[in-house]
Amino acid sequence: MLKRSIPLLIMVCTFAFQRPPGPAANSAGSVADALATGWMLVDTNGDGIADFVNGKVVVPARPSAAENSAAANLAARLGFGTTGLTMPLVINAAANASDGPRIWVGRDTVPPQFAAELATLAPKLEDEEGGVFAGGRQSGGDRQR
Amino acid sequence: MTAVSRLLRMPIPSALDARLYVPAGAAGTALANLAARMGMEATGVTLPLASPATDSAVKDVRTQAVIAGDSALSKEADAKLRAQDTASPQTEPNLARGEGEIRVVNDSFARRGALLARGDDAGAAAGLDLLSGHFPNLWEPGKPYLSLEEIRYDLHRFFSLRSGAGQAAVGLYHLERWMKEIGTAPVKNVKAELFVDLTDPHLTDFVRGQIQDRLHPEGLEVVTNSLRAGTKCCDRQPGVHYQAAEQAFHTSTPTFTEDLVIPWEGTRLLQAVQGVSSRVRRGGDVKLVARVSEGPEQRRKLQAQLEDLPKHAGANPQRLQVVVLSAYKPGYSWLMDEIAPELAAKPVASVKIEFAKEVDPTGERAMYSPARWVQELYPVDEMLARKLNLPLAKITLDQFEPSKGSPTYRVHAYDAGSNEILA
């Protein structure tokens, strides 16, 4: 799926510009934690089961089929991990309000605050290679051809 | 077609039986939101659920498909749809700009069905957003809000003539046909009656207007009414009035009325005793045991009235015994109202109550307990202990095997020397 002429790049943002008024979100310490309860998936009633998605998946203003497809698979996984969901979960970067955790799909979606951080990692990708990066408090990344 | 599948007899979808073929643009983003909804609805999901529509060929489709955008897959599904639904090109207008629709295409890819989002990018996205964010509700999601199933059921009731609206529509259809047959011939003294399950308050005026406009009759009477139970019943029975927001209750002449007077059981008891009082021998013994479904105070009043009847008939007041027990808990009432007063004046040290074991000779009763008769006594041991000023341990309960003709309860009272003192 990542076999594109332009590398598909996903950035997991540990916090956005301001905290939402809803449930507090813990930091996604690494890419591996992004789908665990506590960051984007939140247990709001303390029963041990995530019941709220406290964030959005952001696609570019003009998303390609590959970017939409990647967002769809992320969204399916997030939906699978929760018992409650407020639509839309996947939003366009042009309509993005910065009110919670974000998973940015595509290099163009990443806001300037994190672009500099990403700029040091993205050039390391080779042709037809994509990567998933955690931005914000702690950076790291996994990449895949 | 369903995109989520469930195991046999399991009410919860355990897997997804579909793949999303995602285009670029807003429609593709809307499909991504549908993927979130599908993931949430199932307890199992196999990834990837979605793949770019541009990368997929028709031969690659091996599950049910959800398709949007302009791709080989959507063209294939669209062609199948047009082949299956030959009427819609003539009956349905083309989708306008920004307008979309979701169509189910049966056997779209071999025997596999597809959901096809049609329209331009914004229109297809709007259709998919409706599907992922609102269905199965019409708009607000959640059980309290209007669902598509309710709309389907309303339509079913309409077309199967189970709703007042459907019945009225058929009535108006026939009226239309009859008026066509009459044509322009002058008519007079027209009477139209239309009865439906629940009539609309404006139906009479509507029917009158239809006839008036078409026939211009000389003399017109229109009657419409409801047939639903509770819509016409009498003022005296508000409990049976049909209540609905759109249907106000109105009185009408009842079809029939009948007054039933059920005499009070106390009156019937007094009349029955009065009826046999003439057979009391002067100076003779009288023992009367009655059971009524009244409380202690009413039973005491009845007892006083019942005692007067044999006395006036000549019974010996010294040898007259009248007991009025509770019919609801006869065993408890017997012990508390008849036995306890008798023991109150005696040096009682202990009491043993024996109860018959309940037996089901048929062996077929669903509700059955061998301890039924002791359960009926509850809480007689505590009440007797309090009334006779005895420790609770001195009131014992024992079960006995009943024989033919044996009583349900037996009671024994003993003094401190274990001598039985209840004759």
C-alpha cells in the first residue's frame, strides 16, 4: 500500500495546540502507543474499555486515494478500539480545528509547529518508502517500504 | 447486503465481510469515516479494510465492496446497476451538483454485492457521510430518534392498509373513480362515509372539498370517523380512552351499556346467615366460621353483626361461637384470630404448629413447593411469640405427611410441665 511514487508519511502528534474540554489525553509516548487507550482512545467512565475517540485523523486538503485509504485503515482500527465514536473521525486539513490529538496522513497535513521536527526525519526516507513518526513531546519513528 | 457478518446465533457482528475501494477527494475521506464506523460496529476486523480504488481491478474483488469515485470498479458496479434497474433512468432525475446517493448493487462482482456511492465528489461524500454518521437513524443517531426501520414500518402499514392514512388514501382513490364514472351529470343528495382506523380531524372537510369541487352536488353529507377501540367510548370510562398526540379523544354514543352491581361479600355473608337463622334451635349450639377478604377491623364488625343473628333466632349466647377469618391468609388468621385469644388466658409455655406437606398428585404442576403451607403462615411464629409473650424458640413448626381428610394445620399448646393445654 505504501508503494507510491511519493512516500506516504503519517505523523502521530502527541498533543495539539490546546487541550480539549473533554477527557484528558495522555501522551502517545511512541508510535506503538498511538492506538492504546489513553491517548486518542479514551476510557471516559473508568470501566477499562475505551469509549471515546479524543482526536482526529487528518488528510490533506486534496487527499489522494492512497492517503484516504491509509486514513480509512487507521480509522477502522480506531473505531475497532472504542465503543463510542463521534463522526467525523477523519477530517480534511482545510477543516481542521486544533482541539485534540491528531494523526496526520501525508506530509502536507503536518502543521508548521511540527514540520521542522519532521524535516529532520523525512529526508531519510528513500523512494517508495513511507514512515510513521511520533511528534511533539517525544520523537521517534518506524518506517516501512 | 450487510458488510458486517456474525457467527451463527451470535447477535454481535464478529467480522467485516467487505472491502472499501477508496478514491481520492472528499468521497474517499467519507469512505474513511465509514471505515471507522464499520470498525466500531464489529468485534473483529481484518486490516487492511481499505485500499485505493485506482489500484484495484474487477477480478481482484473477492468480498462485498463499497465503492465510490470514478474507477474501473465503480464503472463495473454502475453498469450492473443500470442492467438491474432499468426503470430508474426513466423515473428518477439525474443527480444534481452536490447531490449523491448510495445504491445497493446485487451480484456486482460475480455473486458479491456492492454499495455504490454515486454523484459528484461532494454528492458521493454526502451520501457516505449520511451512511456512516446517521444510519440506521434518519438524522440524529440513537435509539430515541426516528429510525429508518420506523419509516419502513410506517410505509408497510400505509400500503397494507393498516394505518388510517393508508385506509383514507384507498377510500379517496375509490371516491375519485366513482366521481369519474359520474362525470358531469348533475347529482344531488350525495352522502359519503369514510371510516378508518384513526381519522384525521380534517378528513371530513377534505372529502367534502373533493366532492364539492368535482360534482357540485345539490345536498352533500360527509361522515368520517375512527374505528380504533377507545376513540368513541363514553365519558364515564376515561381509562379506556385512546390517547395519542395527533388524535384527541371525543365522546360518542356507546353501542351498548350495561351496569353490573357486584354485592359486597360482607352483605352476601350476612344475607346467607340470615337465611339459615330460622333453622337455629332455641337454646341450641351455634358455631359459625366465615372467611372474608377484609381487614381485622371490618372482620370484627362483621363478627358482631353475625353474632346478633343467631341470638335473635334463639341460640344460646353462652354456646355461640362466631369466627370471621381472613380469606387471604386463612392459616395465619386462624392462629392469630382464633387460637391466640384462646391461649392468652392459659399458662402457655410452648406452642407447636404442624403443617401439611404440600403434595402434587399429578406431578405436573410448574409452580409447586412442598413447603407451601408453612410459607403461607409467615410470620406467624414471631407474631404468636409477641402476642403470647413467649421466646421465639418456644414456637416450633413441624411438617407432617397429610392423609386423606387430614387438616392443613394442627396446633398444640403446652404448659411448663409439657402438658397439652389446648383442647
